[in-house]
Amino acid sequence: MKAISVRGIHKTYPPIKGKKSVHALRGIDLEVEEGTIFCILGPNGAGKTTLISVLTTLLFPDKGEGTICGLDLLRQRGEIREIINVTSGNPNLTDNFSVFENLNYYGMLYGIPKALRKAKIETLVATFDLEAFRDTPFNQLSTGLKQRLALSKSLINNPKILFLDEPTIGLDPQISESVRLTLKELNQKEGLTIILTTHQMDEAEFLSNRIAFLKEGEIIAEGEAEKLKKGLRFGDLIRFHYIGPPLDLDRVSALEGILKVEVREKQITILVDDRRKRLDSLIRILLSEQHIALQDVEVIEPDLEDVFIELAKTPH
Amino acid sequence: MSLLSLQKHLIKTSAFALKNWLITKKRIFHLFEILFWPFIGLISVGLLTRFLGLESRMVEFVLIGIIALSVVQIGQLDIAYVILYSIWNKSLKHEMVAPINGFHLIAGSWVMGIIHSLLIFLLLCLFSSFAFHLNFFSSGIVRLSLFFSGLAFFAVSVGIVVCALAFRFGGRAHVGAMSIVSILILVSGIYYPVEILPGSLQFVASLIPLTYFLRYFRSFYGFASGDSDPLLLGFLLSAAYNILSAYLLYLSIRNAKEKGIIIRLSE
């Protein structure tokens, strides 16, 4: 079953205080399978938060339709809110309520009976290591603890889909890592569908089963991280380190399947259509060069950041 | 509605009562607003009546007005605060993403509004008896209860309007609350009979339920009520305003969800 299935979602923000209107989403089509971690990547202003807000019913789309766990996004908003939850980076909960009071209050907003609520709070407090801070007001918690509390709050109703808007922003690397591991565990053990936005490519790559790149309100690429890397890089990078005089680039460039050649001091980087097909001929031609001694060969895997940069600068 | 569904609605509603209770308990400023200003208002006006040498009937007229105003002010404050506090905390989206509706929000916060305004009503009545020899309890507990109920019922619409303004203007809606109360002071006969107002303002006064609740209660202190059943009129008008303001709140939330105001208020 599809956790999310939306088609043709458009959203334009009306002009505010002399600023122009913003067409934030331009016909978003999105399908997310249940039990996956789906990441929405994109530069600032791409429409990530707007998309999350539409999917969580906090924002009405101008056009488009869809379902969240089979419930109509436009007509069954109340029912949708029963089965989802959301949190974001720099979380804001009720300032002078303690950890327990915040969780209890949000639990009540979901209509959870007292006994169940208390049991759930105990589990969450233990899972997120918040026991020592049960009675600490939210505004006295560190950023990391606030984020852990926000994540606890977002699980209070046992959601089927958890929406996370930049969940590790502002956290130190150690806490970010523990948040990521917790999310992964929740997904793997409980089958929780997670939709997250992030700027951090390593986070997206570590967590996500699928990734969508959002740019200027449109999804310009979507798929598994590995396939995106392959598909958008248009080939593989092979780098040779050598000792000797400058190389004859024309001979290398003339080979079949060579897309781009770059030479720096004692290294030549070659973009090829497929490394398995071209590596042998490249090595042969380089070895045939007189006075050249090959020192090392690297096959460079593109990372998601390369894909992101490539996509961000590509006109669409 | 099934029992389970009813239980869920009750829990969601009581969440907002709990929220306001915790705010009162933890935020000294809120307690200050509930207790301090009504007492300052009552004492200063009470002393003014002494300075002016008003006869006891006139003192009763004015003090009934100021106590009624305090009840409306405190009653609406809890309803308004339930949203304003979330806006000040930037936590509004977490509440709005939960499966709650306007009824839960208003009914839950009104519970605390009733408790707070009843507390201030009784304290002000007792203090008036002690300091200014105004015996509120002479009218009887039923009349006193009806008077209080009318004021508390009317306070709901004021609170809902402030909530609706909050979904449009954010934290600045607090100014709206002050403005509404100022208009009530001007036109609904708090300090003087509405009959001394110019014709157009008398018409405005006739549209405000507080005018009728004051007429009802002052009639037990020798003032003409002017209407055959001011209490019923007050309740009917309040009910109409509660329905209208609830619709206004619905429109405001809808507008906020169309324009992205909830997201903006949570950033």
C-alpha cells in the first residue's frame, strides 16, 4: 500500500508586504511506499517545508489531489492527522512545560486515554534517554535534548507516517548520529514510514531508501540514492596518479567512451561512460606513453552531494 | 457517537483546560493579570465614588459594572491565551497538526476561563462587601449565578474573536483583546447608563449582551431594566455571537492554512 500518493500539487503564497507572490510547488507528483524512509532534498527555497506542510494538512494546496495512507488529502484531513505526526529542526514546544508535561499534553491532543498515555510516555522517555529531565522545563533543555523531546512528541500517537523537517539541524555530530540511528531503528523495527527533508547529503544517503530532489517547486529527480548517483553523473570518474612529463591528452580523448579529461599536477582525471568498459584501454594507452610511470588508480564514486550540486545548477 | 469517540473528544478538550491550568500555575504574569488588574480597577473606582461622594445606589451601579467587566475580561483571556501562548512559543503547528478542532480548543480553554472568572467574581464581590459595603449576595444565589453565567457565556465570543484575530495577525491579536474590552467599557454601560450615550452608540449598546446582563442584575438594586426580559435577550445575543465568532474562527483557520500563516507563526 502507498503511504503517500499525490498528484499535481500546486501551492502559491500570496504577496506579503510588497513582496511578490511565490509559486512554491509546481505540480508535485509523489508516491511513497509504506515502511520506507523517503528523503526530500533541495536548496533553500526549493519548497521542501511547503511540501511537508501540505502533506501534514497544515497548508491547503491550490490544486492537486492525493491520499495519505488511503485517506483523501483534501477531504479527510482530521483522520489523516490521527495517523501522522511531525517535528522539525529547532523544535518549539511549550516553553515552561516540563518534558513530562509536554508529552502528556500532546498525548491528550491525540485523545490517548490516561493509562495508555502514561505507559507510552514512560517508553518514550526511556527510548530517548530523557529520564533525568522529566521535570525540566522545555526552555531549560539543551538543543539536543529539545530535539530528543520533539522526536518523542512526534511518536506519542504511534504514527503511521512521521514527517521530519530538517531533524538534525543545529545538533552536534554525536547527537545527530544518535538521532539518525534511532530513526533507522524505528523504520526497521516498527515499519514506520518516515518522510524527511535535509540539507545533509550523508544523512540522506544513510537514512533513505528513496530520494527526491526538489528545485524551484518541482521534483527534478527521484529514485534510490545509488541509481540517482549513477544516472545523474553520466558516467564514472577514473583518476590516475603518475610520474613523468605532461601527457598527450589528444590520444586519451580520442578513445571511445571518454567524456571529459582534466589534468592537474601529476594526476589525470577522466570521466568515462562506463568504467568497466574503458578502464583496460585507458591503462594500456597510459602505459604505452614513454617516460610515464603510473603510481595509483582511483575509481571515484560520486556522492550525493555531487548529484545535488549537479541538479541544483541544471536548468529545468 | 460511540463511547470511545466521546472519550477521545473529552480528552482532547481537557488537554486545553490542562494547558491553561499549567500556564496559570507556572506563569506568574498570568496570575497577575487575573488578580491584580481587576482588584486595582475595583479599588480605584471604588475610591473615586467615595471622593465624588456618590450615594450608595450609584456606588452599587458603578461597582456592578466594574465587576461584570472583570468577569468578561478574565473569561475571554483564557480562551485567547490558548492560541496566543502557542504563537508566543512558536509551537502552534504542533497543536494544529494534531487531530483537534475549534470545539476542543474553545471548550477546553473556557473551562479554565470559567474557573478563573468565578474566582475573581467571588473575590471582587467579597471585597466590595468588605470595602464598599456593597452586598452582592442580597440578590440571592440564583440571580447571582444567572448574572455570572451570562457574563461567562458572553466572554466566550470575545475570546473566540481574539483567537480568530490571532490566526490572522499572530501575537498582535493581544491588542484586539484590549480593544474589544475598551469598546465594551465605552458602550455597554459599565460606568454609566447607556441612555446617556448618543443615539448611534445606544444602538451599538443594544447589540451587546453585556448591556442586558448589567440591566438584569442592576434591576435588583433599584434600577429600571428597560426590557421585558434582559436576561433572555442577553443569552440569545450571546448565543448568536458565539455561533458567529465560531464561524469567524473557522474562516480564520482556513485562511491561515491557505496562506501559510500557521507555518510562519511557528518559525
